[in-house]
Amino acid sequence: MILRQVVAPVLAGFAFCTAAALYAARRPAPRPPRSRAVRSLADLRLLLRHVAVTAAGGYVALLAIVLVFSVFVAGDTDALPSAAWSSLFLLAVATPVFVLLAVAFGRRSA
């Protein structure tokens, strides 16, 4: 029981972090360009696309984590539907707030 619920997730997390650190040490990422203020409709479209892709990727990654650790490791079959709806609600609230704040702070600093 302890092996499945404690040791497996800790070892998987350690392996993932170690692999990410080794990959980053060999191939450092170039610095991203400085973000710009949203001044036009094209800038807003670019921001919305970036936020949508990031939010969708995070949502899928969260569901994959819940699937592996809650459903497969712990055996809780109710965890996936609960996580899907709860995180979808949080995504629906947080994403528009983030976009509005990004636009507001971008205009303030410009």
C-alpha cells in the first residue's frame, strides 16, 4: 500500500524533475523577448491565443496527473470526473481575469 501510494509518486516526480534538469542543463533555452503591451487587435489576438494554448495544455497535464496518480495508483475512480469539472470551473474563472489584468497592466505601463 505504501509502495503504491507514496513511493511510486515520489520516485516518478523525482525522475521527471531529474530528467528536466538534465535536459535543461544540456540545452539552455534562449531568453524570450520582452512582452509588449496590448496596443492593437493583433496584439490582443496573440495574447488570447497564447493564454488559450497555455490553459488548455495545463488542463490536459492536470488531468493526466490525476489519471495516473489518483485513478491508476490510488484506485479512486471518482477523482477524474471531479478534477475535470472542478479544474474546468477554475479555468473558466481564472483565464478571463488573467487576460483582463494583462491588458490593464499593459496599458498602465505603456
